[in-house]
Amino acid sequence: MSAAAFLEAILHEPDDVGHRLVFADWLEDHGEEDRAEFIRLQVGRDALHPADPRVRACLRRERDLLERHEAAWVGQLAKLVRKWRFHRGFVEEISIGAEPFLAHGAELFRLAPIRRLQLRNTLSLPNLLAPPRLAKAFAELLARVAVLDLNREYLGEAAGQSFINLPKMPRLRGLHLAHNALSPEALTVLADSPVLASLTSLEFTPSSQALEAVAVLLHSPHLHQLRHLSLGGTLAGGRMVGLLLASPVARQLESLSLGHAGLEAAGVAALLSSPLLARLETLDLSFNPLGVDGARALAGPSALEGLTQINLSRTGLGDEGAALLAESPLLERLRGIDLSLNQIRLTGGLALAAREGPVGLELLDLIYNPLGPGAREALRERYGEAVCLFNR
């Protein structure tokens, strides 16, 4: 079997990692040990919990291999796309403008098993897709994508309507619409669209004018498969928490991001006390002004018994907040916690190191905190060198 035949099998069934691993064996047998190792590393990492120490080791080795081989492994794709990312050993994610995607999409999908598309320059879509044959061709290309990223495209009404009116709806697993300019009326149309029916992941940032329309979106009858939700950047704080907890999707969620949401201690307390979020495993509260009161809420009783990962980066915890978390029952079940950028100094670091009782942490991120060498050494001794992260 040739390398071209293996690639054809991977392109035909891009989500079957078995093809990739068999190809890795073939590559190793034919003298391409680095390529084989890279594929195995990324496939293996994809199956690990984000806090698993092996993830960091994989990423370091992947970077080493890409420094030597990225140009060769990207190949002809580099001439067609702005940016790319490798997933599971191959380029699966690309960034490209709407017009070149339509013009070169067929070739792109012949070159790589592309599953994630960052579509840029979407203002041209209404004119670009006006001819029915081009709208049909565009829809057929999107049908091959699992994740569509339109973040920060400031998608307007006309471009959004172009998607809704495609002759064939893509079966997306992920839709990223953070920081766009959709009106309440457009959100109502989106909520009624079957494009939501296959989503397991949704990123969305409503404007302040469209905040109440979020309730309509979160009550969409099509979101029954949703498991991962990001509502970061809204600056709506407790109001957003209230809208979420009043929606049917709250019971489905396995991960929730409310970063940069203007969330304060009261909103955190509402989240932690809600039995509706019992399935939640990952919670992102980064870049919110939680402060010591927020840490106190986090350190208290919680209904989120399945939580294994929490991001508290830049939440104003300081030494007092770190000391409160050090005594929290939360640390018994968490596998990963991000406390970076929190002005945690010697006192807070030593409080975390003095934690008694069982702890399940596999990742304690303390990057950009002025801990000092004494606290760093105590933390290493308490949690282990592989768990503590002090610098990039």
C-alpha cells in the first residue's frame, strides 16, 4: 500500500483514527520515524484529559518535531491558506477567506482531512453566494467541515442570512460566533434554524442590545445535543448566569465558559449551587472580578460534584483567595486548576502548599504569580514537579 492510498483512506474517513495509526506504522517501516511519532503523539494526546501531565510532554515534543518538519508536512496547503493547525497528526484546521475557500475548497479537501474552518472576510458572502450554483457549491464544501469558526468576524445580518439560506445545511458539531454583530431578530432566526441540530459545541457573544435574545437562542428546540457552551465576553455577569440557568441546555452541559463576562461572587455562587449543572466537568471563569468573595464562594459547598477542571486565571484572588481555595473541598476532586495572573505571593503559595488531606490535582497552573522561590519549592514538594506549572 502506498502513502497516497493511506492518505485517501484518511480523507475519506477523517474521524477514524485507526487509518492514521496504521499509516504511522507504515511510515515508521519506511524510514519516516518523526512523522510516525508526531501522528501517534497527537492521536494519543487527543484522548487525554487536559490536566494530564502527559499532555504537556506531548506538546513539547510536538513543537520540537514541527520546528524541523512543519513546512514539509504542510506541503502545498501553505500556498492556499492563511493559517493552519495540526490535529491528530494532520492539518485539520485552516483559516481562509470566503472567496478563496469557494475557489480552492475542492483542492484543499484533496490535500488534507480538514475538519475545522476559520472562515474570514464574510462580508462578501451575500454577493458571493447570490448565484444559486455558487451557493450550492459552497454548501457542499461546508458539508465536509465539523467545526465552523466565525469568531470576531462581526457577522452582519446579510451574511448571516446567506448561511441560513444555503440550499443544504452543514451538519456542524461546533459553531463559533463570538464577538459578532447579530441583532435580536437574527438570533431569533438562528434559534429556529436546523443548523443547530447537530451542534455539540457553541461559542457565542451577544451584543448588549441582543442580550435578552440569548434566552430565545438557549431555548431553541434544536440544541438537544449541545454539551459545550461558551458565553464569554458578554460582560453581563449575573444576568447571563440567570438566562443560562433558566434554559433547558443547562442540564446538558459538560463544559461552560464564562470568561470575560463581568461575573462577580454572586454569579459564581449561583452557578455552584445549581443542581441543573450536575453534568458539568469543565468551568472557565477566567478574567472575571471574582476577588476574595468569589474565592469564598468557590471554597464553600458545591452542587458541581462532577467538576474536574476550572480556570480562574486573572480573577483577583490574591493571597487571601488562594488561602481560601487551599482549604476548599473543591481540590479533592479537581484534576486541573488555573490560578495564573492572580498576584499570589509567598503567603498564598505557602497556604496552597500546606493543604492537608487528599488532592487529585494533576495540573496546578501558577504562571505569572510572584510566588518567590520558597513557595515554589514548597508547592513542588506538596504536589510534585510534574503538577506545578510556574512558567511557559
